[in-house]
Amino acid sequence: MCLGVPGRVVSVNGFSAVVDFWGVQKQVLLHLVDEPVGPGDYVLNHVGYAIRKIPSEDIAATLAMYDQLLDAKPEDLMRQDIEGEVGASKGRP
């Protein structure tokens, strides 16, 4: 399964950003995003690459949907995919 995961940009250095995913911070590459990204923006991450900037009007609904997915039972495949992408579990760090 391939699922992008939303995260908040903490800092940007060229084509690399530190992105926060529910308290887990990871380096993400910005080479694929076709618009400027800065601290406070949200991006959709897949395997270490931001694949698009999430429009500000979509952030709340996007995060709510992912929170619901993370509230699923531990054996739920979508939850497992998100946790695998972020590298954390929903005891949420």
C-alpha cells in the first residue's frame, strides 16, 4: 500500500526540510514540490519526499482524517502504513 502522510514543516534548508509528524520529526526532501514551502506549511510526505504542499484550507480536514486512521485498531493496514511511513505508533510521541 502506498500512502502519503501529512506533516508540518518546521524548518527548510534548500531542498531539505525538517517536518513534524505527530511529534516525530524527520528530514524530508522537497525536490518534487512545485511551489515554495516554508515553516508552518503542511506537506504530504511519501518515503522521505514531500510530494505536494497541502493547501491551507485543506489542512484541518486532512489531519482529522489521518487522526481517524491512526485511531483504528492496531491490525488495520492503513494505520500500519501511516505508522510505517512516520516511524512511530499512535501512543503518539
